[in-house]
Amino acid sequence: MKIVFTAEYAGSLEPFRQLGELVIEGWAIGKPKLQPSQIIDLAHDAEVLVTSYDDITAEVINSCPELKVIACTRANPVNIDLQAARARNITVLYTPGRNADAAAELTLGLMLGLMRHIPQSHAALKRGEFTRENQSEQHTQSGLRKDVVWDVSPESPYEVFKGGELRNKTLGLLGYGNIGRRVARIARAFGMNILVVDPFVAAEDIDEPGLHKTTLEALFRESDIVSLHLSSGPHSEGLVDASLLQSMKPGAKLINTSRASVIVEADLIEALRHGPLGGAALDVYHQEPLWREHPFISELDNVIITPHIAGATRESIQKHTAMIAADLQRFVAGEPLLYAWR
């Protein structure tokens, strides 16, 4: 069996070598995303193709007649022409939940950043704001214990960056899959109340003290923070529009670490410019990289932005490497597959 491996990986590739000839190329050795013609050159006689972000088009699939398995080290194999693979009876593997912990933890980090203005206060200090010009000693009045206070004026960082606490706030989760469930678990430890919208999860599997299923309209209307955890597709594209955003509480926050297509971007920008949104934290965008003059960069100071790094942890890579290796072993052994796309 010939295996062409172009995916990011961590740990040993010995389980793959034990299955046959292993050809390692592309991102696996630090190269850029491969073009379809390059994939065809590598995999025209391969039985297995393991990739991360390379485009596995119908042309690639039909030009590789020996292919039996295409493995994608992502939670959603959007870069694979699934219809073409199905027509050839090729098994498609993927890695659901491989970065769920990473994405959930970044979501909570962004939530704390929004509520406490952490990035803005850090940037202000790095620019030299709220600082002193010299290293002179500050003296304590006689009879008092030493007290270190930045400033107590209306322009002090204590006032400028005064935020809110997560405890007793209502968090709305749009999507309650691998990531949404983990966000809920961590948020409840902060003392938050959780509202959930997910048509694929029954209320009986959600409802308990502090955690309830609701409607889409109620979630946006009642939440202090809304966090999006939806996959891309016709069911979710443009779901969060002006009507939902305008129904939110004054000062409410929005977090998106899922897919940019879920939000109508122009409506989000207007809600950030003129209210009611008090802020947003975003890890995904309609075009990546972001245009440097985009309003998220050049204009809106109530937005925290990160460059699509929700899943960027070493542990996530270790998980997807192990998941694909294990399912390939099952495929060769004729055993039921755990990560086959259906």
C-alpha cells in the first residue's frame, strides 16, 4: 500500500510506515499548500492520501485510480470533493473533535478578553500610555502601610478599562457539538447561565439547572454574550444577520470561533459601529488573511481579532495524527471505522 502524506503531524509516523510505503510531502515537511497537479504527481498510484488543507478536487480524485482512502486531518473536510469521492466509492476519513478543547479554551480566553479589555490595556501600556517617564521611588505616608495604586483619576486605567465579570452572566451558545459542550462546561465553572440553540440536540439532553435549550430569537435577545459554534453549510450561512444582532441587549458581546460565513459581516460591522453590540471577538473572517484596511483592524476598537488560531495547539495535531493512524489500521484490518465521513 502506498500512502501519500501531506498533512501537518506530531509524534511518530511509524504506524503509517507499518501499513506500507510512505511518501511525505507538502505541509508535512514545511512546504506551502500543494496545487492539484502536484497532488496528482504524488498520488497517481497511491491507495491512501492523507492531507490537511490541500484541495482534493474531482480532477485529483479521478486522476488517482488506485485511491481507496482520503484522510483529512480536519473536523470538516471542506477541501475534499465528497461527491467525487463517493462516486468512486472512496472512503473519506476526518477528525471530529480533534481541536475541540483548543477552540473551547480560546473561546473562553476571548470572552475574558472582551469582558476585561485585556488586549486593549496591554496594547496601551506597550504604547507607553498610563506610564511614568522615570523610575523615581513612590513614598508612603507616615502611619500607612505601603499601597501601590496606578491612579485614581477619571482617566486612569482603572476607569478606562473597567469591565464586567462572567459570574451570573448569560452565555448563549449557537451550536452544541464537541466545542459548544466544552465551552458550556468551562463557562458553568465561572458561574454563568447557559442558553443553547441546536436543532440536532434534544432539550432533554440539555435542560438542567443553569443550562437550557431555547429558540434562536430568545438566545440573542436574552444573552449577555453569544458564542457561535456552527459548521459551515446552507443551514448556517448568513444566519446571524441584522435582525438578530439588533435584538441583542445594549452592550452585549459576540464571539465567533467557528465559521465567518455564519455572520453577515456588513450587519456585524454596523452593529459594532452604532450598537447595540458592545464588542466582538473574532477568529475567522470571510477573506483570510484580513485586508489591513478592514474595519476590524483600522476602525473598530471594540473588536478583538485573532488570525484563525482556535485549533492551533500542539495537542490538536497529536490527536488528529493518532486518529487517522488508528482508523487506517482499522480499514486495513476490515474493522468498523470510527471517523468515516457519512
